[in-house]
Amino acid sequence: MSPRRQSGLLRCARNDGAPAMSLKLFELVGTDASRPFSPYCWRTRMALAHKGLAAESLPWRFTEKSAIAPHGSEKVPVLLHDDKPVVDSWAIANYLEDTFPDRPSLFGGEGGRAMARMINAFGDIAIVGGIFPLIIADIPKNLADADAAYFRRSREARFGGKTLEEIMASRDAGVVAFRKSLEVMRQTFKTQAYLGGNAPNYADYIVFGGFQWARVVSPFKLLEADDPVYAWREKLLDAFDGMARTSPGHAV
């Protein structure tokens, strides 16, 4: 094992005897192996906690493609269950739901699963896509030189050769538009506490993953303290014995 890798146990609330070491999770980190930051890995972290399952955390970095290539992936999260790989956060959520049906449901039935599929797209496009240009130049500050160079090269290519700093230069205006895009969530919270209803489910974890990603890598303030979305995020930070809040991050 690489000296950079330092695996550990991803501890989740309500773990009532599941074979912890049969589950392993590759998740994205930077220079600090205890600071996972991928929005998609956080979706999986929250899903495991919801199910009351513990997994061995396998820290992974952008330039360590060879570590997950044997499992058929170039990106994380990658979940190993008795060394069987499950790739992609949505596939992992479905796998956990179907493989551990006796544990709390992530979807609350097939209707909930179908709705979560739509929220998964919303999370990818509106949340991760909306946040990315607001924090993009902050991310390399969390990475070792080789990973920072890879991140800069690959992401600047996606934006037509603009530098990360140029992409992020208008974030003070961009965050206003991002906050407006969350109005559908505010309307939902007028009648229920979570996207999943009276209690959080995988729909909440999809969206929360993006906010946790930003909190871990950037000091930029995405939400105002009086925003109902902020109050919702605070509750999820405290969920599962404060698993997300106690993970290193910025006070935003």
C-alpha cells in the first residue's frame, strides 16, 4: 500500500453488527487523508450511515488511477463488498438498498427510488454544476502538487482554456444566481423538514453531498444563515452523530 494511502474505518451511526471490513470505500482526498471531499463520495458516506453500515475508508487521489482501474473505474466512489466492486454513487445507493433490504430504506419504496433518480440529475446539474465555478480555484489548495497540476490541466480544458481563477472571478455575482436556483427547495421546506419528507433519505444525501464538498474545500459562503436551505444543511451536518460536521471543513 502506498504511504499516501492510510486507510481507516468509516464509522457510521446505527452500526448494529454489520461485518464492517466486508465493505471498503475508495473516496477522494487531497493532502489530508482524513478530509474526503468528493460530492459523490459524500452521497455514499451518508447512504452507508443511513443503512447503519460501516466501511473501511480507502483514501484515493486524482493521480492514483491505477488503484481503481482493476475495479473498472477511473473515478470514485468505488465500493467493494467482499471485493466485488460497485462503481458510481447512484449505482452504489441502489446496490445498498437491494443488498441490505432489512436495514432502513434509502428510498422508501419504488416511487421514492424513481423520484430520487430525478433528484440525482438535479444534484449533478444544479447543485454540483452550480457550485463548481464558485469554488473551482480553491480546490487545488487542498491537493499535493501532482494532483493540483492534474486538476488544473483537466478542468481548464473543460472550460475552453480559461484559468481556474478566471472561471471563479465572477463568483460574487454567480452565487446570487445559484441561491435563486434553490427556490424549489425552499418551497419544499415550507411543508416538510427534508426532501425525503419528515426524515432524510437518499434524495437529501444527493443534494447535501454538493454542499459538503464545498464546505470541505472552500471558505466561500454559499448560503445565508437565514436561508431555509442553510437550516436544512445544518441538520444534515449533525445527522449520524455529526459525521459530516466533524469531518474537517470550513465554518461556512
